[in-house]
Amino acid sequence: MVDILAEDETTLDLSNALRGEVAFVIVEGEITEEDQKIQAGQMLISKADEQCKICLAKGTRLLLFGGEPLAKEHFLLWNFVFSDKDKLKAAKTRWENKNFPKVQGDETYIPIPKAV
């Protein structure tokens, strides 16, 4: 992940410098891409390695993250990510049975949402 702060209005040209799918999360300010303004709280995703040029307004902060896809397919279940569905199910069971180590000083427990 890269944290970028534009102290002045500037153009960020990352053409041919990125690989894979890259997300731009606008934390503060705004960016302009192909005459479209994208405000703080929004995200852009670039899937083209050779084209990635955006204009940042003065004071804009954005987070840049992503990259080439993982070699194996991965599955997401709430806060757990595995490439093996059985391990994902086992993690869910362990969480529901409160078999994960506790964080010192934190006695809270957040149940896995029913939808998952």
C-alpha cells in the first residue's frame, strides 16, 4: 500500500509502472480522471497496466494498493480469507466456539454475521 499526499495540484502518471488490478482510495480531496471528478470516500480501480494517469487537487490524500492476482483462487468469509474452503469453514467454527487467542485486555466478542 502507498499513501500519497499532493501538497500542490499535480498529475500522477503511473503508466507502465503498475501490474494487475490497482485501487485508488481517495481519503481527502479529489482526483480527476478523463474529465470526471472523483471525491473523497470514493475508489477508482485500474485494470490497465499501460494507462494510469490521474490529476490530484491540492491537498488530496489517496491510498494506492493492489497488484497482480494471486496464483490460486481465494475465498472470503467475513474476516477470514483462505484458498481452501475447508479451512475457511474450520476458522468459522473456531471463531464461533471462541477458540482464537484473546487480545490482552479485550474481552469483547463479535459474532459472525448470520448472513455468512
